[in-house]
Amino acid sequence: NGDSPSVLALSLEEQDTSYEHLATRDAAFHYQLITKIVPHPKYLDHKWAVEKHYRNFLKTGKTRDLGNFCLGVLALESDRFDIARTHLAKVQDDELPYLNFVKGKLALADRRKKDAEMCFKRELTINGGFTRGAYLKLVTLYDEAEDYDELRSLLNHEQSATYFPEYLARITLLNTGDFPQYLLWMFRSISNRTTLPGFIAAVLIAVVWLFYLFQLH
């Protein structure tokens, strides 16, 4: 359709800008929608439409928290940090999924890394929270700080098998002296790169070499 590959297409659900539809969606839906539409001028009309409804969310108690959250994300993604801070501070439900992740992103934009770390850790404890995003942010923070003790604690998290980089896991385990786990990650790295045909070919080559050596003997 001629779109740049960096422009993420909106799903049919995301294209619906009616108040009734948006008011029934959760914070995760709105976060993903906002981060799609804000960077691209193509979606400017869509952004204006949803922003109008987000402001209407503020008029009733049932949707007020969601409205402040959405307006906070809109402001953050548009680099309007003061406005983002104001709206996010008005969200009363501290266990709203994605809220602490967004607060963490705002803290990073303000160069408050300790506050960001606390927010991302909090997001990991929220039921339905943005676990993947918070986990990856923490990995990046600790990697930049070379904080191997905190990285080692992240390796105990269920997300580690999917999102913890293998090279960083090996470095972390060496620096924390956990050699059994280091060997386990080494084996995992090798097995992840080994295909069945490749394994069979390697075995056959080894057998041929052994046969050749025996013949020489």
C-alpha cells in the first residue's frame, strides 16, 4: 500500500475511534494505540479524534483514571514531559497496568534512573502489567550500570529465558561467580544455534574422521 515499513498498520479494532469503543478498552490497548499513532503524521486525524475522547474520559469517575493515563502517554510520546507528569500524577489507581511502566519511561526522560528502576520493578508486580517492557528496561539499565548483582536477580525471573540476552547472561554469571549456571547458559547458547541437520552432519563428519584415524592406525 506504499506505507513506510516503520509505519505500523492499525488493526480494525484500533481504527474504531468511537467513544463507546474506546471507553471499554484497557490501558494496554490504549498504550499500544498511542505509541502507534503519535510518531506518524499519517495518523494525525486519528490522534486528534482519540485525544478528544480521552479528555471526555475525565468527566466521569469511571473513566477518569484511564483518561489521565491516556493523556499522559500522549504527552510523553510527544515529548511534552510536564503535561505527562501532571496527568500521570492524577491517576489514583497505582495498580493500573502499564501506569508504572509509563512513569518509568518519564523518569528516564528526566534522567531519574533510580525512580525509573523503582517504577519498572513495580510494573513487574502488577497483575496484567507490561511485564516484557519493564523487564527489558531493567536489563538495559543494569547493563549500562554494569550492575551484575541486579542482572543476576533478573536471571531468576520467568522472562529471562525469552528476553535476557545470552551474551549478557554469560558475562553476568561469570562476574557473580555462578559457574554451574554459566555452563548451563553456554550449553543453551550452543543448542539454540544447532539445527538437527547440522547436528547430524557434524556427527557424520566425526564418524568419518574416527574411521579414517583407525584405518591409519
